[in-house]
Amino acid sequence: MPNSSDIEWRNIDLNLLVTFSYLYRYRSVSVAADKSHVSQSAMSHSLARLRQLLDDLLFVRKGHKMEPTDYAHHIAPMVSQLLDTIAHNLLTKEHFAAENYTGVCRIGLTDYAEFIFAPAIYDQIRQQAPQAQVSFINVNRSNYVTLTEQEKLDVIIGSMPALDDEFESQYLYTEKHVCLADAHAIGLDGELTKEIFAGIEQALVSADGSLSTQVDKKLAEHGLSRRVTVASRNFLTVRSLLKQRRLIAIVPEKMAQAEGFDDKLSTFVPPVPVADFDIAMLWHSSRSNEEKNIWLRELLETVINHR
């Protein structure tokens, strides 16, 4: 019995299955031609091709009717099933419904975005799609393109200043910076001046492990310098270091204001300008019109802009 790779598919026209179906149903070349909106000669030509393809007469004229052969009766249920499968499974696209979705929402998040938004995102997805699973994948500006392909990411949230050509983005909000410290430990009960700031040992949330930032250049413009004594990629590590230590850190405002901490740390306005940064939602252009992706983007925008 030949397998699919042995069949000369270029010689097979699936429209012939439709021809068979009409002829089997109406037992008339003229009626089948009318119902399928083709000429009678075209229907006769298709029947001739069917007979050659299946090596059987299929329909034999008896009076005014074209009666099916035994072989035609045998294959009729299979042809009907094939046409139904093509119509309902291949040509009819099932619309996305969150309440019925049982797959995985794969969301790429930077450290910052994961820390702030992951719980709220999870809650909202589970509320709208209770059968869904959620997978958070840590990304950054240097690997999000590669990880989108490897991890099949639906959406990414974070600060990605240089957008890859194959991605689309939607601006969400602009984040500011604040100074975070234990006010009692650093002995501050008034304004945080540049001089006081520069005199306190510093901690950095540093994605690349660097111990210097643009803040050092700003201080230098005023003849000042600071001493950074510790850096970590993890905000929670930096936050735990600040408690009861004479340390200060410049961190994103939403990180500083996150709930769930009892460390009684205080925020201060930075005494030197610190650049804001934009948070955006990114997705691969190929997913722009996917119903699931559209739903997920709308959900994420709602979650983030209401926090």
C-alpha cells in the first residue's frame, strides 16, 4: 500500500471530491453541475478524471439517473468525512475564547517588570482564563529577540530602547527614580542635598554588574563623587541591604513603593537629575492579529495602567 510520499499529489485535485459528492447526492450530471455552479461539460470532464483517478466507473447511467457503483457506495462515507473534516477543521478557524483557553500564556518580563507586575498579571489571567497556565520568562534588552523565538513568547514587558525590526511595541508609561534608604540609619531628617547624598555609601541595582552610572557624571559636574560599595542585579537583595545600614540606592519609583515590605525604608527626591525610562509592551509582528495575543495585550495594558 503506497504511503503519502509515494502519491503523485500534483495530479490530484481535491475539487474532484466535491464533484463526487454532488454526483452521489443528485445522481445527475446536469443537476450536480447546476448545484456546484459549473457547466455540464465541466462536470462531465471532472467525472472522467475521477474515473481515471480511482480506476472505477463510479456512476453508470440507468434511465435518467447516474447510479453509483458498488465502489462508489463504498467510498461515499469516506469522501463525506474528508469534506467535513476539511470544512470544519481546516477551513473554519475557531475563535479564541479566554474562558475556554487551556494553553499557556508565555510572557517575557525584565527583572523590574516581573517584580512589580507578575502577581497582578497572574491573577487577571486566571480570572479571565481559569484553565490557562502562565509562564514568566526573564528577559533583558540583549536577549529578548532570541528568547521570543526559543520560548515562543506571546508578549514582553520592559524597557527596550532599541526595538528590533521584527517587533511591534506599545508605550505603557514612564517610570521615574527615587532614592531609597533607612532614614534613621543614614541620620537624615531634612532635605537630601547633593553633598549629603555623595557622603553616604551607595548600593546599585545593576543589570550588568557595573558600579557606576550617569549619576557619577552628574555629581562630578558639581565637584562631587560617591562611593558605591555594593551592586546586585536583584532589587530584593539591594532592598534588604538598605535596612539598618548607612546605605542609599537610586531605584525605580514603583519598586520603592511596592507593597509587602515592613522594612520602613523611606524615599527621597534624587538631588541630581536621573533619566526617566519608558516601559513598553512588545510582541513579534507575526502575532499582531492573533486573537489570543490581542486579548493578552489588552489584559496586560489594563493590569499595568491600573496599578
